[in-house]
Amino acid sequence: MLDFFLNFLGTTGKKFITFVSNIGHFFIFFANTIYWIIRPPWYFKRILQQIIDIGYFSLPVVGLTTFFSGMVLALQTYNGFNEINSETTVARIVLTSIIRELGPVLTGLMVAGRIGAKMAAEIATMKVTEQIDALETLGTRPMQYLIAPKIIAALICIPLLVLIGNTIGILGGYVIAIYKLNFNPSMYIYATMEYLQLIDIIQGTVKAAVFGIIISMVSCYFGFNATKGAEGVGFATTSSVVISSVMILTSTYVITALFFG
Amino acid sequence: MEKKLEKKIIIKVSEVSKSFNNNVVLKDINFQLLEGESLAIIGESGSGKSVLLKNIIGLLLPDKGSIQINDNEMVHLNKKLKEKILLDLGITFQHGALFDSLKVWENIIFKIANKEKINTKQGKQIALSIIEDLGLQPNILDLYPSEISGGMQKRVAIARAICGNPKILLFDEPTSGLDPVTGSLIDKLIKKAVSRIGGSAITITHDMASVCRIADKVILIDKQTISWSGTPKQMFDSENEKIQKFIKTINSDFFLND
């Protein structure tokens, strides 16, 4: 019995130490990345390539997700509130939900799945095939050449994707409100514009920027620290998507509480 | 009496030890690479050959000992100076380590393109001048590494290593995973590359035919230490059990062809 208890304590202690050490490593990685983002030279061509990859190629998936979310939201809100002044209520709920929460969170999750996984897999493959070692021996700093452009691009693209996603989401709500629920278009647009608040846009953009940092940092961290060949690449990819998603959902609450709590 | 000219020491490894989580991989390794010399490091898989190479080029830090390249102490040297010294080294990795996202010509000129601005036309011309010597066709320049064969990838990796004319070349298992014909071709290319730049080379391998073709001196790493060293000719007279085992692996075709 005592042996079991000691073993349990030993295993738990070891896991806790590993956990704390990993967090420490992550923050060292974070600080290092910031240092290499600020320091020249900047690889503008690589930043542009990443902007196209993260921003442009994520547009279809973000657009589709937010468009259908806006449509569902309008339909469900109407079903729940059809007794009372539904035109303004539907417009207001669609607008607020999309701008404050659904737009940033759905965009964040979609980008984590699409780009986060790609970043982690790409860097992890480079790590296990010694391409990162080769970079160092060729006089290039991997943090500056590989990681920094991805972080910069994510910081630029994800807020823009959220703004576009928000607009498409509101449009989705508008399409349902006008063509299915037969609302008056000018009344609906008027109600939407009336409830549009600058603070909501700022809050959504702040969230998007935070998600951009989370997705790119977490994915690059797991990719950069991958080991054990193909298994390591798989682990890095899965971990980056799961941890980014959990962090997105946790941080969205924290940011909402800071703005409106 | 004719006085023998002393050759310059290019790489000096003294008392180097390395372990990972209490697992000792290298223990008190000592050897020197002289100017113009081609040294082969042999040993079984997992004997620590690649770990030794990574210690030499600074990708790993030895637990103890000293590594000098051209009289510069590499262990604990600041990163900037280490990078400067590394620029005079040409290195190929076990699996080629070509950059997947770059075309063949971009891979080859990667190092020099970091130092100076080179446009596409100039870059391709530089790459072309190198690959012609290595028996590669110009039409591969615009392909990505995944679009060429394993043998070609190894040759492109050699081209990348010799681009910029470094004086020290380090090859990690350049013929592993290749058929004997391509392996023999790669060996010839390595010899050609070393003589082309007039430098010194270290080749890590467990291919004994390759050792006989390219090395002036051989060291065997076994049980974490250097258990034998000598010339390829001396290997055949050696009574060292491991050396004997390695010699038995040489294909009879090697003697017929060479």
C-alpha cells in the first residue's frame, strides 16, 4: 500500500515538474520569438508568402463558416423571439453575437485547424529531417527565418480575417432575415447600424490579435520541439490544434470579462 | 635528410564526451583533421558518429572537452563568431536536409544568397556551374527536392555544401540508402569536390567500400570511444575485431571494379 502511494506521488510529481518545465520552455520560446521579430533582417518575401497562405487561403473556410453561422443565428433567434419586436431583436442579436464572440472564435478555431496544423507539421518535419540544423549551419537563424515571419503574418491576417468574417456573418443573418423571414431590408439594416458599437469592433479585433499570437506561437513551439520522426510530427500537429483551440476558448472568456465584465 | 613539412591542424577534437540522460554516447574522443586530409569516421549505427559531427559543428554542446576549428575554440564560443566559422564549413546531412519549400537552385545558393543579393539569373548560373561538375542535368534546377530521386538529392546536398568554396567539408552518411552504383558515384563526387576546393573533409559512414575510396585516414568509434585509427590500407592488416567485421561487409564487386 505504501509502495503504491509512493509510486503515485513519484509519478504525479514527475508529471507536474514536466508540465511546469514545458510552460517555462514555452515562455522562453515566446520571449526569443519576440526578440527575433524585432531584430533585423526581416524576411519580407517569407512574410508575404505567409500572409497569402494564412490570410488569402483561409478566406473560403472562414467565409463559409461565418456565413452559415449568421444564417443559423438569425433563424434560431427568430424562432425564440417571434412574439416580440423580432426585426430589431434578430438584427441586434446577430450583430452582437457575431462581432463579439462568434466571428473571432469561429475564425480562430478554423485558422487553428487549417494553419496551426500546417505550421506545426511543416516545422516539425523540418526538425526531424534535419532541415532546421541545416539552416543553422548555412548561417541562418531558424527563429528569424522560419518562426518570425509566421508570427508576424498571423498577427496581421487573423484580425483582418475576423473583420471579413464578421461582415460575412452579418450578411448571412441578413440573407435569412430578408429572404426567409420576410423582414423589411431597410429596417433590418437600420437596426444593425444602430446597434453597431465601436467597443465591440475593438474587442473583436483584440481577440483576433490574441488568437493570432496563440495559434502561431503554440504551433511553432510544438513544431520546433518535435522529436521521434513521423510520430513526433503527428504529436506536434495534434497538440498544436488541441492546445490552440483550448487556449482560444479560454482567452475569449478572459477578454470578454475584461471588456464587459 | 629531407625535412617533412608539418601540415596545419584544421579540426582538433580533445577529450570530448557527450551523454543524454545518463546514457553516455561519446567518451574522451581525441582526433585531428589535418589540412588537405580526408578522414572517415566509421562505427555501427547508434555508435555516436552523427552526435560527434553535431558537436563539431556546434549543434550540440559537449559535456566536456575541447573542439577547435582553425585554432578557434568552438565550445562556448559566442553565437556570432560560431556562425562566422560555420560559414567556412560545407555540411551534408544524413537525409540530405534539402529545404522542401525551395527549388533546387535556391537550395544550392542558399548560403551565399544570405550574404549577398543575388538575382534569379545569377543564382541559377552559380548553381548550374556547380551541378555540372556533379553530373546533374540543368533541367533539375527549377524542380523541388521532392521531385528528384534520392541519389540526385544527395548530389544536390553536396552541391549546396561546396557552394561558396568552403575549406572544410563534413559529410554525414552520404551514401546511406543508395544502391552501390550511385553510392560509388557519390564517393567519386566527394573526392572531386574535396580536390576542387582544395580543402579537408570528414565523412561519417558505415560503408567500407566508401571508406576505401575516399579516406586518407580512418577512425572507428566503438563503445563510446575511438577504438582504432589508421589508414584504409592498415585496416586490412588490423586484428581489431570490429574492423575485421567491417571489412567483411565490403562487396567483392568493389575489388573487381576498383
